[in-house]
Amino acid sequence: MAEEVKELSAKKIRKNIYWGKLEKALNSYKNILVITVDFVGSKQMQQVRGAIRGRGEILMGKNTIMRKVLRELGEKNPSLLNLLPLVKGNMGFLFTNDDLNKIRKEVISFKIPAAAKAGVIAPRDVTVPAGPTGLDPGQTSFFQTLNISTKITKGSIEITSDVRLCFRDQKVTTSAVALLAKLGIKPFEYGIEVPTVYEDGSVYAASVLDLDANDLIQKFCGAVANLAAISFEIGQTNAATVPHSFGRAFNMVAAVALEADHMFPEVEVVKDMLENPGASSGGGGGDSAAAAAAAPEPEPEEEEAPAMDMFGGGDDEEGDY
């Protein structure tokens, strides 16, 4: 009985120590990388801890204790409650105040090759290429069982065509595991994954960290374009539509001015571009400019002929006028 009480006391002490560590980390760090450690060994974890020492801290533990700590601290800091739905499976927290993208790339870079295991969800497709296997002809029946075409070449089994054994996001079969083991192939790589980020109270997908300034500008411009298109469709005027409205208005003014031959500086620029397209694009050269300048010359001659016909040919007084 005394030993049992002693054992329970030791568990409670360890629980209190972990509780204090997690509570201190949540209060000390403003950023958290939510990590998953499926198929990650202890040696691999030690390497990651060593790489980020002084810049971050990894805490693993029971999900139930994590939830209790988050709920308790969530009374004072409600943003921590956003982490509750993420506490599931084989996961943990990486606390840091360093650059999130930099430390994330360091953490996920620690990957080691791993053999396939039956029933595990394949992270990618696995294809065995055609060619010699190095296996003796006595194992031909194994390949026949898997419906894999082979031939004997120089005393060893050779696969005649590529064989797709594993499919991404599908369970690995026992036959695929057996064949990969015989061939000595370790098709997968496992390491720490970082699916989600907690930063200053906000939770978002870690893929957002890969966006640079150009990506953000493109997304912003695309959103503004969509806003302008929708606003024009519903007849709503706002800051997104005003530049387009001015552009359309200028196009109409320029068209009227060119038709009426009423020039002002802005329209003169448009007229010059229309008359000298090669010069405006910078790629036409002298020949294009000469051709553009020569093109309008025949137009007055074509207009003079119908003008003479309209007035009856000069001396004819029987005309319309």
C-alpha cells in the first residue's frame, strides 16, 4: 500500500513539473509551432532540440494535461483557447520568439529514410523501376504472386516494367512491404511536421509562412480586381472602381477628340501612339515608322472621288444641289 502511494506521489510530482513547464512556456513565448511527430524517433528529436537550443523549446506531453493547462490559462488569455482543437494525436508545441519561417525550415529538415509499414498511410507514391533486382531465380514465384512480370537475366530476376506499389494517401499493403523489404528499399522519409502556427494570438496554416512580398502583392491585386468587377456588376462606386471609371472616361474623351480633330496634350500622346505604333512599342524601327507615316496618304484621295460625285462632277447643273 505504501509503495502504491509512493508511486502515485511520483506521478503527481512529474505531472506538476510538466504543468509548470507548459504554463511557463505559454506565458514566456508569443509564438508557437504546432508540430506532429509521427514515426519520429528519440534520436531524431534530440537532434532537433540541439539545433534550436537557445532559440526555441519543444514540449511534448499528454493531450489531456495540455488541454487542462490551455483551458486554465485561457481564462486570462482567451486567444490560447484557439489551440484546443489542435491538441489531438501525436503532437506537441515548439515555443519560440525567433523568426518562425527560419526555425520551421530547420525543424522539418531533419528527416531520415524509413521502411514501409503495412497499414500506414503512404505520404507519397512509390514505384519500383524496371531493372535487375539482385534476387536469385528461386524467388520468381513471389513476383508471380504479385502479378509482376519478370525475366531471368545473368542469373538474377529482372523486373520488365515499372511497378507502382504504393499510392499517396492510401494504406500500404503487406505485399508491397514484403517486396520493398526484399529489394532493400526505404521509400519514405519521416520527420517533424509543422501544420499550424500560433502567432500573437492568431492561428493559421504554416504554409502561409512560405509567402513572400510578391505573393502578397499578387493576392492583393487579384482581390482588388475581383472587388472592382463585382462593384461594376452591381453598380456600386468605391475606391476600387474609381480608377477604372476615370480610365473609361478618358478613353471616351480621347475617342471624341480624335474624331472631332480637337487636340490637347493628353490626346496628342494617344494620336502619336496610334500613328506610330512601332515607335511607341520600341520594336518597330525606322521602317515601321515610315510605313505608319505613309499609310494615311492614300486616304484623302479615296475621299476626294466620292466628293466630286456628290456635287455632280462640277459643270453639271442638274445635280442634287
